[in-house]
Amino acid sequence: MTTAQHPRLQHPDTGIPLQPSLDGSALVDSDGTVAAPVSNNIPRFVTDQHLESFGFQWTRFNVAHKDEDNATFLAKTGVSPDSLQGISVLDAGCGGGRYTLLCGSAGALVTATDHSRAVDKAAELCRHLPNTRFLQADLKQLPLPDHSFDFVFSIGVMHHDASTQAVFHAVARLVRPGGRLSVWLYRRNQWWQEIINSTLRAVTTRLPTSVLLPLCHLGAVLGGTPVINRTLNKIVCFSAHPCYENRVCDTWDWWAPQYQHHHTAAELAHWFTAAGFIDIQELPPEKTGTWYLRLWKWNLLPGSGVNITGIRCS
């Protein structure tokens, strides 16, 4: 395990260093003013707010699969877990913690943050790893100094904020010069798919859990039905993951969140350039096959992503 230190915590507005209160119930600044309460050993700078659906999602479903998560992490970050020993890592939007677990197990010093109560699930998953710590915080206002991390990644998170670009630039500032940033966002599909998605989500985002969850189970059934899981889900998005619980979780992830923005690779690459990154690469999708890659390039796969990695030079 690495013996390096986690980046210090600071007030997200003033930059003043924070320290635990005498009774450990809060983080306070130099004059004793409480900046964040601490519960379950996790500083809470925010509450769920508009991201409550993720708190429900990641505390209800168990979707971590070691071998699959290793392959997905490599595909979506361009970084092998074997290269993480001894470096500082930020999991920007950790959800239930499966990639925090992966990085921590590989020997990285990991700070994992999420806006929702999913951090509790993540902390429990990683309870045996002393080199991981957790924060409940807004990615646009993280209590961390600029240029704090060797490697920062965010997989499927930034597009669930009111402004994806604002989240990107706030997180990009945390990468040290010479460090790497990897980001995965939902891909913008064809115009008619975008209309169908937006129209249906205008309904599903208003449904109570008691109604939407059974619909996600229906989507999971369809996702396990041959032919349908390769055709209908190109029009109405539902997951075709081999595991039933993952299919329910992935389908919920599509239809429940208040915000869901879709982006192009050129758009994301431009943000990297504007933030001072070089060696910018678009990573290919994890899945292969001639027809899959054609549909991906033609932007015909709802739920697929745009995936960029780069090195900070300034």
C-alpha cells in the first residue's frame, strides 16, 4: 500500500484548510466554524438534492463484478489497474464504489466523492481498504486544492448535472501537471432517437419509484429476451447486460435522473483542449464486432458513450 498522504481538505468556497472538530462530528475551519458535518466517517458537504435517484440506485442494487469491472475500467479510462500502485486518484462520482474498490485494491491512494448517499454503499464496499476515503460533495465545488491528483476519472456522471461543461472544468482543475484525466459521457444519438428519449424521460422522471421501478424490471425482462434485446432497445433504451440486477440498475440509471445530457466526442475533446490537456485520445467502446462498431460510429446506440482521455500540461 502507498504511504503517500491524501490531499488536504479545504473549504470549497474560501480555500481555508479544514480539520476535524474535537468530537469528530464535523470538519471546521481555523476559527471553529463548521464547514461540513461528518457521519459514518464521511464529511457531508451536500445532501442528495436533485440526485436522490442515485442514492436509491446505488444503495439498492449490487452490480460490482470484479473481472467485468476491471475490463470496463481499462476500456473507459485507458489506464491499467496495475499502473495505479502508489499514486493519488480521484473517483469523481463514485456511485456504489466498484471502481473505487478496484483502484484501492490496486494500491492507489483514492479519494472517492459522490453527490448522493451512495457514498455510504461505496464506503461499506471498501471498508477493508485504509487507503480509500469518501466525501459527499458537489463535483463543481469539491473541498480539494487544484492540481491534487495524479489521475482523475469520471465514468457516466458529469452528464447528470445541470451543466456538464461546468462539472468537467471544475474536476479538470484537480489534475496535476503531467497527470491524466479520463471522462465517459453519454453519446448524442440520431435526432429521432433524441426526440424519443427526451419525450419519454419527460414522463419517467416524474414517476414515483413505486411505478418506475416495476417498469425498469420490465425493461430487464426485455433486455434478456433474444432479438428484442438487440432491436427494440435501439429505440426505447433498456439494458441488455447478462446479469438481471445490472439490467434493472442500468435501466433505472437511464430513466430516473432529473438531468441527462448527451454529447459528441468533438465537444468533449474541445473541453479537454480548453482546460490545458494534450495527448488527447478518443477511446473506442468496450464492445467489439463489426456491426456494433458501425452502429456506434453512426450514433445509433442509446446508452453508448463518448470517451476521452488526456494529459494535463498546464
